[in-house]
Amino acid sequence: MTLNTTIQPQDDVEAAATTFEGEIREFVRRDFTPVRRSGDTGSGEFAASNISTLVQRVAGTSLAEIDNLIGELQTLRDYISSEGERVQRELAGYAQLNQAAMTSTRIIADSMSKWKTAVDPARPA
């Protein structure tokens, strides 16, 4: 049984990697190299404008994501705050219900103890 595998020579792999790296470098040069103007008038302003544009392009997406996260966090803060208020209201309601139940139980227990004392003397000994 023979195993047929195609193995590329090391030189082909290195050549492909070099070609790929060259394409990436060319893309970066083309995309980020400032356009040269003839003459020196305003070259400082032009460079500043290019840097500003580059920074805006790079930071624009990040700033938009940060703004979205801030909005989501504010929404979550409002939700948590309203849920906290709701839980406090429910706890106050349960505390009130518990107090009413304890009062009712005390009244019933007192009434039953009065009945018990009224019934005990009537029992024949």
C-alpha cells in the first residue's frame, strides 16, 4: 500500500510567503502613504491633515464601539436601578404581610388561651 502525498518543496513555500508579504507591504504603502505635493507651501498643514485623517480612520470604529457600550451600560444601569426599587417594594410588602400574619396569629392564640381557661374550670376533676 502506497501513501500518495504531495509535498511542496521548501523553496515553493518560502516563495509563496515572500510573495504574500510583498503584497501586504504594497497594500499598506498604497493605503497609508501620503500623496506627495509639488512645492513646500503648506506641506506642514498637509501632513497634519493626513495624520488627522489617519487617526480619525483608525479611531472612528473604536470610538463608535465605545459609544455603543456606554449606551448599553447606561441602559443596564437604569434596568438594575428599577429592579432594585421593585425588589425593595416587594420586600416592604412581604414585611407588611408578615407583620399582619404575626398579629393575626397572636390574636388567634390569645383567643384560644381564653377559651382554654374558660373550659378548664368546667371540667370535672
